[in-house]
Amino acid sequence: MAMSKTPLALLTLALTAGFAYANTQAINVNEANAAALQALNGVGPATAEAIIEDRQANGPYERIEALTRVNGIGDATLESLKEQIVIE
């Protein structure tokens, strides 16, 4: 019985890994809307709106570290976001 479940288990693993890879595309914080920003780990509706407001008031971000000027994004949050975002 274990032999018949192995191909299904491998297929499930491959699909899961593929979906995880597909969802790791970095988000450009200079162009992202609120919904895209909320897809980031640790960014909820209020923080997403704060990023957009800060971007509109101060212009596009030139460095990732500039996100710390947004209320709700400190060093720890920034560190967790670095792999998920780009500045373009």
C-alpha cells in the first residue's frame, strides 16, 4: 500500500513547493496598492495605508530602510520584509 501512496505524496509535495515559489515574488513598494502591500507578512490594512500615504507625501522610496519612517514599521518588521519587497 505504501507504494501506491508514494507518487501521490510526491505530486502533492511538488505542487505545494510550486505554489510556495509562485507566491514569493517580491512586491515593489513604490507601485503596490493596499491589497498588494497587505499580502506582505506583518502588513495589515493600517500599515498598508500608512505606506501609501508616506509614499505620496515624501515621494518614492529610494532605499528599503526608508520604510522605517512609516508608523508601524520598525527594525524587526523591516528585517522580515526585506526578502519580500523591492525598491524600483
